[in-house]
Amino acid sequence: MNRLLFASFLLATQLSAFSTTNIQYLYGDFEGPTFLDTQGDSKQTITAEHYRTFDYGDAFAFFDYVYANKGLRFSGDKNDLYGEISPRLSLNKIGGFRTSEGLIKEYYAAFQYNGSNTYHAWLYGIGSDLNIPGFSVFGLNLYRKIQNIGIETYQLSANYYAPLSERWHFEGFSDWTTRDFLSQNQLLFNLSQTLGIKEGKLEVGTEWHYYHENNYHSDNDVFQAMIKYVF
């Protein structure tokens, strides 16, 4: 499965039809009880995201660098690096079937790798792109999740993008497993026109970060300030 995942991501980099990359800076108070919280302080995050399509599917990857002055709750370290790679192979395009104008636009074989210094997870399953009114993007993927920390489980992931006006948009993702729920949703305003930026796109706004652990009945509920540059 690892070989198929990385082979499909390599194929995506070589046969790109469309690609976009962005860098984000986020700041929020993560003093709380979950493993995503700090030991009593704010948390700063720098995120790099990359998405591309190719002839037989698409691929998404992101990497987070986190800094907490008083240390992170799960490790005590001040720094952490975490990333995910998520390639999908289009069953419609491989099979020569047209995409649909109905609810389910396209079907995929979906894969994902999650990793940090201590944690690794391998996911495989099925995915789809949906036609949802008001959303220009709405993806839904169901995975079997195998991880080195915690039990094997299933994960349902949704990602979405909704333009609200010429300069405002809403985007985010949500992950459900049998053990927890994570949702990160961003409301962003395009500053490029105001600042006269012609190359790339500069956005500012907020991210609502919500995490719930089923076993411990604990929550992480944080609004973060953020800046995002798309190029």
C-alpha cells in the first residue's frame, strides 16, 4: 500500500494539469486538555499546502510546523512537525467513464499517509467528489486507518470550498473516526486588490479549530488568527 500511495503521488507531480500552493501562519490560545493543546500557552503554526490534479486523479499534501513557548501537552517539546500526503486515483478516468452531473461527480481509490517523528498512519479506501449547491469543491473519502499509536479504525473525511462573494470565501475539512473528531474551518478575505498585489493572492481571516476525543470526553475549541498567501 505504501508503494502505491507514493507511486500515485509521484505520478501526480509528473503529470500535473493544475496545481496550487499556499503558505499559512496561524496563532491561537491552545491551553486545554487534549493532546493538540499546549502546556498553558498559545500555539503558532506555519502550514504549507499543495494540491494538484493530473490525468488520472489528484493529490493533496500539507506540512505543519508548530511552536509553543511553554511546550506541547503530548510531548513537552516546544516544536513539532507533522504532515499528510493524500493521492487519489480516479476510477472514472481509469475506466473511461464520464463524470456525472448528479450528486456524485466522480469516484476514486483514495490513499493517505500521516506522519510525524513519533506517529505514523496509513489509510486506504474510496473517495468521491460531490456536486453540492453553493460549494465549488466538496470531497468525501472513507478510509480504513492503520496507525502505530492507537487501534485500527475507520475515518470519514470531508473537504470543502465555498465562495461567498468576490473577495470572501469559506473552506475547511472535517475528519471523523470511531475515537475522535477534528474540524478546521477558515473564513478568509482576499486583501490582494486592497494592497495592489498582482502576483499571487494574500488572504486574512480566522480558522475555527475544533477537536473532540470520545474516550476522554475532552474538547479543544479555538479560534485562530491567520494569514495565507497563495501562489
